[in-house]
Amino acid sequence: MHDLVPMTALGASQPRSDTIGPVTITESPDWALVSVAARLGQEANCQTALEKMLGAKLPRIAGYVSAETLAAFWIGPHVWMLEASYATRPNLAVQIKSACADTASVTDQTGAWVRFDLTGESLSRVMERLCNLDMGKLQPGHARRTLIEHLSCFVIRHADSITLYGPRSAAQSLHHTLITAAKSVF
């Protein structure tokens, strides 16, 4: 029998955390990510089911909503990504599919993306070196898709932090880019 050990997107057994000046960049592998696309003619039913599960209204264009154990961000017309900690919702895709039934197409995206959380002061100064988003205008509760080093990424603005999702297959390149940007500021 094989002794398999789970590895993070950066190839380690534990998540990596780097502090450069006042900014900390942390790999966050303990999150489930699921895309939900309402099926044609089922948009209202899908939205009702998701809002019941979320316990809040779904986000509108470029929006992000966080409830007690579940969060959602808008990625297109009648399409959202939902995220939750494995500790609170270990089978997120199954739970969403059960709630939405045939009103939506549900796809587990967890293995396709890497999540980095950026905390600390001067995050806008780091982000302005990474992408063309105006972080001064991107207020907490908003999420946008942008390019970072030719990689399509989601950037979520929280009150005191930023969450960044990028392609898992390019996790090391994205991590290197984040570290380089932070070092160029501090």
C-alpha cells in the first residue's frame, strides 16, 4: 500500500507563509471552491436555492458576499464561485448540488486553483505592481478577475486583507511574482 501524503500547491506538506516588511503572503489550501452556473430558464430557482444556502443575497456584478460558513463571488451572468473552509463544509460541491438540484451546473474547482491570502499594511502598493486593478476603488466586498503575470486570477478585497486565486498549475510562478512584488515595495 502506498503512503500518500497530501501536498499543497507549492509542493510542501504544510502551507507556506512569507513575510516581507509589513505584508504576509500565505498559501491557504484548506478552502473548497465550487463554480455554480444557473441553467437556462432556472436562474430564479437557482438563485433562491443558493441564497437559502448562503443565508444572504448573492453578490451582483464584481461583488463578494461572506456569510457565516460560506462565501460567494460573482464571475459572470448567473454564475458564481462559492468558497468555504474544509473545516466547516468538507463536501461543498455535493452540498451545493443537493441544494440546487437540476437548476444549476455545479463544478468542484478546488483542485484547479491555488489561494493566497495577503495581509498587512500597504497591500495596495503591492497589488499595483501586480495588476491593473485600482485597489483604491476596489472596496471591501468586491471581487474582480484580472491578469497577473499573464495568469488569469481572481482578486477579492476584504476589509483588512486580499484573497487571490490563481491557476494551481502555476502556483510557484504566481507565488514568486507575489514575493517579487512585495520585495520591490519593501
